[in-house]
Amino acid sequence: MLAGAVLILLAVALGFFVAFRPRYTDIHVDRRRPPAESNSSMVSKLSGVTVAAMERRVGHKNSGPFGRDALGGAGLKLQPAEFAVLVLVAAFILGLAGYVLQGWLLAVVFAGMCPVAAKALISFRTGRRRAAFEAQLSDMLMSLSGSLRAGHSIAQSMRSASVEMSAPMGEELARIVNEDRVGRPLSESMAEVGLRLQCEDFQWLSQAIEINREVGGDLAGVLDHVADTVRERAQIKGQIRALAAEGKFSAYILIALPFFVAIFINLVNPGYMAVLTETMLGWLLMAVSVVMMAIGSFWISRMVKIAF
């Protein structure tokens, strides 16, 4: 019965994921669907109404943990309202699973972990996307330099590089090229991409292109020098990350270990952990432990984080 309940919950979660998964980005929900949906299923209608209600509540926010900037930086092609609905549905399903397994305490814990897990997923995907973008930067500069020496303009060179290179560099270059077609300055688009991905090297590249437009000179040679600098910086960053990897892994284990031990003990012997929820002293001890864990996690994160 327990396995069947878990499978049913997973099926419901998969159904909601398929129903809310968008096909296009940066397009309003009302424009993605035809005006008449006589043959649409009840799930599609329900998902459309839910997302529309969430959009009226949340709107199209650019900032925030689940805003457009955060989702775009993570490479998630979702609107903030759609992602918020997915988080709420996942929290409900996990809370129901926790209630079936243990009770209200585990249900609240599972439901509260869902937004935290969503934020961790966005941070993880954002960090991985930024690392991939920085790894492709030197190759992109060499491609631009070769195209400029062949007689192409900087816009044509970026268009060629956007077609040749894979994501995320190809996606960002294609976005810059599209903005250049509608009249936005090239350096401004590049500076925005560097700011969104927190890549100082790309911001330097935009400044170098803007200075070259004003004063002239050999832009291909400038890009070669920038590529050499980026390559050396990437080598140093790789060495530092390798030296700090052990400390980061130890920090992850130390932070996650108390929570996993508490969940395991609660599943094996529920009465052992239930004592903490029966008295005011138990709740006070749990609150103090959570505060101490937050302080310790922040302290460890500052110790293992190295600013370049």
C-alpha cells in the first residue's frame, strides 16, 4: 500500500509537470493558447486558470528568488507564475507524502523543504551555467577574432559564433544579435549579459568593443589579448577551485548530516523524536538548534567561498 501511494503521488506530480511545462519563453500565457479551446482537456483548462490566477498575483517580476532574472540565469524557460505554481504543487504532494508516511510533523517538514530545494536547484543550475559560459569565453573570443580578420563586422562575427557554439554561449550571443537587429547598442546588450551571468571578463569585452568603436584600432588584436587574459584567469580559477573542493564537500556533509539523521531516527523510532514536540522545552531546543545550524552554515559558507 505504501509503494502504491508513492507511485500514485509520483504519477500526479508527473501529470502536473507535463500540464504546466511551457513550450515558449517570454510570451504571455494568453498568447500561447488559441482563443477557443473547445476540445481541450480538463487538466489543461485547470492549469491555464491556475497559472493565470498566479500571474495576477505574482505578475512578471524580474527580481526575487523566483523572478525572471533568476530563472533566466538558470536557463529555465518558465515564467515566474508557472514556476511558483510548480513549487506549490510539489510542496502539496510532498506534504501529502510526509503525512502518509509519518504524520503532520513530517508533512510540514517536507512541504517546507520544497521552496528551499527549488532555490537550491536554481542556484545550482545558475552556477553550472555560469561556469560553462566562462569556459566557452576564450573559444568565442578566438572565433570573433578569426571572423574579424576575415573581413566581417563584429555583428556578423557574433552571429556566426552564435550558430557555431553550443549553449549557453550560443543562446546569449543569439540574444545579443537579436537585440542588435531591433536597434539596441551592441555594447549595452553585452554588458547586460555579463551583469546577469556575473562574468567580469564578458563585461570587459563589451567595454573593449565600445572603446574600439570610439577610437578605432585593431579589434582582432585586442580580442586576442583579452582571450589570453581570460585563459590565464580560467587556469588560476581552476587551481583555486581544486584546492577548495575538499572544504566545500566537507561543508555540505556537515550541514546535511543533522537533518538526515533526524529524518532517519524519526522513521525508525517515531517515539524517540516525538518527545521534542510534546513539551515547550522541546520546541525551544529545536528552534535553538535551527538558529545554530543557520549560523554555522553561514560561517562555513564564508570560509570555503573564495572571491576571485
